Amino acid sequence: MVMLSERKLGLYSILVSKSNGLTLKGFRSNPGVFTFLSYYSINIADPDVDYNKFTAIGMDGIQTVIFGRMFQLGRFERISFDFSSLASEVFKHHNQKNGKVVFIGSKTEDLASFLKVVLKRYPRLHVVYKSDGYFDSKHESKIIRDVLSAEPDLIVLGMGTKRQDSLALDLWEESNKELQIFTCGGFFHQTAMSNGDYFPQIINRLNIRFLYRIFKEKGTISKLFPDILYPLFFMYKLYRQK
């Protein structure tokens, strides 16, 4: 239990370091490999992934942002790859330059529905590779070769924290370092479910997305509680270490 807590504390420390001062504009066009961590994704993160290797990490979750600010650990804003935050900025940038894009994740039908929404909004995006996220790990090296041979400008991975973060770093390691790689968690599925913006504007303005998910998605409560209180505990520990 102590070891587990120390590992989580280490991830919170990396998150604070790599999200301090980040803004949406800072992500929009800069090359790099980017992921996003919330209290839930920190709990299930693959211990073999070296999060220090990410170019930057967005602080996903208003609770973590609030506690980070409260303990004066840095300047934070909630950033995640979805239409309530960063995705529109990134897609707009690549749409303007007819960017070549890769999408990997979710189920085939959800990915197809997601692409209809995205390409309707950003018709100049050129999808050069797409795949669901349910492939065997033994095929991963071939997928990496196929993806990078298409010379994409943008790769978006929606496979869940454990798989997407590892694949993102593997793709970046093999790439020419001139592209952008983002993880997006359940973005494909959520967009397919709502046929567009998953969170209503009023929900985004009030920063109560977690309450909306409790109402919208079965099983969310078991994911949120008591985990939603962990950022308070770990941010306080980082504050005491200052």
C-alpha cells in the first residue's frame, strides 16, 4: 500500500511539473507527444510507462486543478483532448493546412460515427490511417510502421490510459519528431454517443462535467468515489514537500 501511494505521489509530481503554466494555445501547433492525467487515470496508469518522456501532460479534471492552485503548486488550467477543451483548437490548426491525420481507438462503429462528426466540422483533414483500439499487442510494431509510413501530421489515440500512453511514446520514439501525438481517452466513444459535443455548454461553464457523467454514464459513481478525493490528499503531500 505504501509503495502504491508513493508511485501515485510520483505521478502527481510529474503531472504538476509538466502541466504548470500550460494553456490551450501552447498545445495547438507545437510538435510533441502529449497525454492527460486525471485522478482516475493516475490510479490505473501502467507502472512501466515513463511519464517523464511526455513533452507535456495536461491536468484533466477540475478537482485536481483546484487543489493544485489551492496549495500554490503552480498555474494550472483544466486541459483534455475533447471538444470541451483542446480538440477543437488542434483540429482547426490541422484543418487549415490540410493535415494528414491518424485516429486509433474505440470500437469500429464508434470510430466511424466519430469520424463523421469530425470530418463534417473539419472537412480538410486528410485521414491517412484509422483503426479501432482492439488489436493484439503482438501486432503493435506493424501498426507503428504502417502509421508512420503514412507520414501523419497528427495522431490521436483513444484506447484508455494503460494502452494509449505506452503506444503514444512508442510512436514518438520511432517518429521524425515533427508531428503531434495526443491521447484522448474516451473522446471517440463520447462523441459517437452524443453525435457531437458530449458536454452541454452550461456543464462546461460550471465545470461540473463529473456530475454530468454520473447522470449520463452507468457505473461512473464507482469510478469516481472515493477516488475523486485523492487529488486533495496527494496535492497536500506535495505542498508539504515544498
